[in-house]
Amino acid sequence: MRDEKEIFDLIMGMAESDERIRAVYMNGSRADPSIEKDKYQDYDIVFVVTETESFLADKNWIKVFGEIAFVQEPDSNELGWGIKHDYTKSYGWLMLFKDGNRIDLHIVTKAAALNEYLSDTLTVKLLDKDNILPEITASDKGYWIKPPTKESYRGCCNEFWWCLNNVAKGIVRKQLPYAMRMYTEIVHVELDRMIEWYIGMNHDFSVSTGMWGKFFEKYLPMELYAMYAKTYSGGDYDDMWAAIFAACGLFGFIAPKVGECFNFAYSKNEENNMMDYLNMVRG
């Protein structure tokens, strides 16, 4: 696997030698000073270009970065994506190379770059031939957990407890796809949301838990993370019941604490009644 220096040498070497490329900046985890580096981090790179047409006329130029194992073009309409995308402003390639490195490369015009450059706090300027990019200091501040409102807190609690009745019915009817999706895509999402608020309140809302809670283990106390790990289920129905009750126990523990922190009322009645229903259905 090529190291960071070799990859950056390729990226910057091309950018410096190609007159169409006027600036380069980087987003993502490699722009985050708070994240410990590892070799699996993507290189999220943006080339600010004079125009996009010539880059799209012959896309073989991306091979300069190495032997490609797999590539996705999220702005292309050839696979049903990007139908309404304006190719004259931007285009992207997500490239996985055979040595294991991944480069997510986007080309954007100057106007498009200036419109989005400061919107992502995880941005590092790498090259600016014409001094067109404002100065920016990379920070994950834009990704910090935000405190709940009274409405969002109550909505989270209500949705978590209410939708469990659908999960339970899916299990007893042996409708595995329905039960699993209702649990993972609805109920568990609300659990994750509450956990984010719990972590946020214990860290002055000045941390990020990453995409889909990938840093939960870093910020949750060990015993709570152990409980959280048990909320994931396999395809066995008994396993699903165990995961559901683990999720209920964890939610019932942290949600009142979040409510207390913000002086939001937690409905113990909703919890008790749904737990009674779940036990009845399971029995």
C-alpha cells in the first residue's frame, strides 16, 4: 500500500503541472486534526479547475493515480444517478486502487468552489495558484453534536417507543425483512440520536461522533457501550428480541438523563406501556 507521501506527491504533482487546475483543497477525515491517522483514510480531494469539459472528454486521465480496482461516478447518469447534475460546474470520481488506497476526487469550477469552500469546516487548502481561496483553519466544529429542542427530544422518545410495536408484530408474524428494517432504520436510528445527545451533554456539545456514530465507543462509558453493542441483532428471532430489549434498557436509561439536563419531560408512561405490550406479544 502506497504511503501518504506518495499519494500526495501524485495529487500535487498533477495539480502543479496542469494549467487547468488552479487550486486544490482537501476535506474529510484527513483534514481533521482530532482524528488519529490510519492507512485506510480516504483522500477527499477537490481540484478547482478552469473548466470541466476537457476532464470529461477523456476520463482515462484518472489512471495517473494508480491501478484502479473499482470506480464510482456519483454524478454520472449512466447508472441512473446524477440525471439533473450540472457537469459544467463539477464532477466527481470515487476511486479504490488495487493497493488499497482510495481517492475521492472532485473537480469544480472557481464559482462552484467559492460557493461551497467555507461551508465545510473540515477543509485544508493545499494549493492556490491565483490566491482565490479564503484562508480557513480546519476544525470539526461544523460536525459537533447540536443540543435537542423540546420538540425534537419528545419526537425522538415517541418514535422510538411507538415503532417498537411494529417490530414486535413483524417478529411474531415471522416477517423478518419488515421487522429488521423497522428496527434498524426507524427504532435504532432514534436510539442513536438519543445517544448523540447524551454524549453531547457530557462533552459540552463540542465533539463529533462521526458519521453514523462511528466514534460512539470513544465517547461512551465502557459499560454503556457494552450495552449498546447488544442492541444489534442477527437474523434469528430470539436474537432480535434480545437486541430489542437491550435497546429498550439503554434508551430507558439515557433518555431521562438527557431530559433532565434540558428540563424536558420524559414520559415513563410511554415506556412502561410499550414494555408491557412487548412482553405480552413475545409471550
